Amino acid sequence: MKICDLLKNVDIELVYGDETTELDTFERDSRKVKNGDCYVAIVGDNFDGNNFIVSAIENGAKSIICSRDLYDNEMNIVIKNNINVLKVENTVEAIQNIAKYKRSLIDVPIVAITGSVGKTSTKDTIAGVLSSKYRVLKTEGNLNNEIGVPFTILKYKDEDIIVVEMGMNGFRQISVLTDIAKPTLAVVTNIGTAHIGILGSRENILKAKMEILEGLQGNTVIINNDNDLLHKWALDNINRYNVVTYGINENSSYNAKEIDSHEDYSEFNVDGDLFRINIPGEHFVLNALCAYAVGRHFNLSNTEIKNGLLNLKLTEKRMQKVNSYCGAIIINDAYNANYDSMKAALEYLRNVKNRRKIAILGDMLELGKFSKQIHSDVGREVYDIDVLITVGNEAKNIANNAKISKENIFSFDNNDDAIKKIKMIIGENDLILVKASNGMKFTNIVDIIKSF
């Protein structure tokens, strides 16, 4: 893709440089720019990428997309280093439009994934399975928003399939993402309570998630049949879309049976064939089953799917096993939390044998007026474990409703006090679940207690 192509297809101005220059790699972090990259000066609420143009050039950028006139010192550096400078009104909108244009040049399948719970883990699992047969480009980490999705599309080189994660916290956000990606296959993992404080109801969350279909090229949708709202949606839309379902529900297109979850892995049966995933928890079986459905869509054999599952690597802080110095095992699930993911993580913890089981749980954010009720509901899922430690004002509702001995429940207002308590009680035979919304900074707890 050359600069002259963008000049013809995107609202962009070449301020300085050579319009025949190829733009192969786009980067928004000036610290990560490599030689030959195009640096995109993204402007956000708390930062302005235009202020790092010189840094990007020093790190090797040969092209710049910015949204203001360059200062004299910046222009002198541009001329000295023969840098291409492209100017736009809004760099976020520009990168979206550039990604749309690049998408129009790409003739490969794109799998788009959304849902309240499990998007990133399911994305990783699907990409892992497909990688056993195809070259796959996937969303890095959880870069699933109006900036992350276009940058994923722009990373395309010559892969066979693209797997894109789409997130939202309001209406019309996934509409923007699906218009950019134009997926050929849509996957919806779950409709839960994440962002319910913003959207007001699970039914509204369903509407927002189903915006993914607005850009769908084709008519195949893969959904979790165990979710009540998605199950109803499937029944209502079975004549409109090619609806493929997965779940424990026996009426699913792909049904998992004989699920056996251990401390370090899970096994399940599909159509008489045994599959293994080296990640614990029944909720990860559903991720694997979803990946199975996607794999079958792309004509993978069961052997290829099994190989993909066995070699799977998840994004960090998703049921990530961390060994502490004293011998305790920490399950770092600290990236995010909502009712469904809390319930699933606690179910895993309950099912582990021959260890003392400790749950360190923090506030779940963006729940609005529903917060007290949802935290209380999580508390009622706390049973058959040994110790509960909560952090945050909302998480006190978890403690107040937990079904274990009150003498083994400890509530704190901040991470530091919780860490002091953990240091007092941690032992070599402990299995410690650490989970909260990302804003609670529970990764800091993991980083400290692993040294105990």
C-alpha cells in the first residue's frame, strides 16, 4: 500500500515526502517504532501522540501521520531525514479509514469475536486451533477497540486467516469495528453483565454485541448455546442466519460431554472423540468447544484441532498459573472480572483437590446501580473453599454473602493491607485465585505475593 493509494482513497494530505513510498507497518507507540515504520500520532483523552513525533523519527520512523502542523524544529528533522509527513483532521478516524481501505484489498476470511466474557481467551484458542493448519494473524492481547481493531487489520501481510476480537462498553461501538473488519464469520461467546451499568440491561448488551452482524460478509454465526439470551436469539434467527451452536446443551450443533477438569488441564468428549486443553476450568472447555466449531467451519480434522488445543498459549492474566517462592500456586486471573467470569473461576477453585483454597477477590467495575446485587450474587458462589480475602468497598458485599466460616473471611480497603494478610497466612500447599477488574490493579498483588 503506497502513500499515493491513500491520497486517492482516504481523506489525507501529503505535507512532505514521496507519494510512491510503501507503507508496510504502522505503529502508534513511538517507543516501539522500528526502522521504516509509519508512526501514527494517536490523540486520546490523556495523551497526544503528536508530541512524540521526534522520538518516533529517532527510533526509525520513515513516515508520520499527524493531526497538527509540525513545529519548525520538527520540520527541520523531517527534511534532514527525508521523512514522509501525512496530515489528517483526526488520527483515530484516519487509521480506521486506512484499515477499511486495506480490508478492501484483502481476500481472506476474517473471524470476529465478541461477548461479555471470554473474548480474549476464546480468540487465543481459536487462533491456536487454526494455526495447526493455517497462517493466522490475531488481535494482540486485548486490543479490541476502535484503535486496536484497525491496527490489527493493518498488520496483515500474507496470512491465511485473520482472527479479530471486538469489545465495547456502549451502543454503536461494535458497529464501527465490524464496518472496518467486514468479518466473514461471527462468534459470540456470552451475554452477561459486563458494562450493565452503562447499557442498563442484558437485553441491551445483546443488542450492542449483535451489531457485529452489521458488517458480516456471509451469514454464519457461531454462538454459545448455554447462554440463555443467545439460545433464544438462535431460535429466533435460525431462518435468517446459518446459526452454529456449541455448548453443554445437548441440542447444540457441537456438544461437549464427559467434561473432566483437573488442576492443570481439562478434558472433554465431542462426538465420541476425546480432546484435552492444558488449561483448567469448565469455562475453558467452552472456549475450546467454540474453537472446535470454528475449526470445523474451516475444514480442520479432529487431529489438527487436538494439536492446536495442546499447543495453545493464552494472553497473560487469564487463569495464568504462577508459582510462588514458598511453593504456593497463584492463579492470576486479574485482567478483568464480572459475575460470569467470577462464578467460573470460583467453580474451578472449588473443584481442585488436596490443596488449601484461597480466593482474593476485588471490585467489579462499571456495574452502576446493579453493583451491590451482582457482588452479593458472587458472594453466594463462595463456598467449599478455605479462605476469602476481599479488596474494595463493593467487594465487601462478596464477603457479606460468602458461605464459608466468617473467621476465614477478611475484607480490606486497599491492596497493601490485603498483601500483609496474605503474607501472614500463605503456605506451600495453597492454591490462590486472584481476580478483580483491571482497575483494581490486582496484578500488583500477584507480583508481590509470588515472592513470598
